[in-house]
Amino acid sequence: MSESQRKTQLILDICRERYGAKTHAELHAAKQKLRKERPQLFHGIKKGSICTKDGPASIYTPISNQQDVEDLRNNMACGNYPLGMTDCEVIGINGDCGSRCPVLLRDECEYQDEMLDAYF
């Protein structure tokens, strides 16, 4: 199964489970709701399509909460990354290390001393 097929399956499974979508129209409506609620699930997917023939587009979506971290981890695991990545690894790969990092705001950052040294 290719990366785009795994992403598609993940998104469709969530739409069916969370919204009870069964028909094509219900799946489309559920996908639109899900895109607004959890944009990290669609990270790297061209808007308007779950599957793309050209492969995923590189679209940056900032991480703002733990659900975004989980969604991005699941999305990255559909590709070449392990599912067991730490929150710091997921956030770092996405480019969101900094003052708005959810791990830093939870006071669980292993590197906050380095960040403070770099800041000052």
C-alpha cells in the first residue's frame, strides 16, 4: 500500500467512525468537517483531494495542540517515519520548535535550557 493510500484509508476510517459517514456525499461532508477540526491529518495532501496522482504536496500546517501532534505523527507514520516518534521529534520535523511548542508549554521540553541560551 502506498503512502497516499494509507493516508486516504486513515482519513476515511476517521470519517466513518467519528461521523458515521457511509455514502459518498456523507464521506465528503465528513472530510470537510475533519479538515477544519484537524488540519494536521491533511498535512501534505493537496486541498480538494485526499489522493493525488502526483503525490502529496508539501503544505505547512502549524502545530498548536496535542491533537495536532498525534494527527501529524499518524500522518508521518503512513510514510517513512516510525509511529513511536516522540512529541519533540514530530514537532521538530514540522519546524515548530520555539515558544509556542506544546511540549515546551507543558513544561516537558528536554531542550528548554538550550532554547533559553540561544534566546539570550
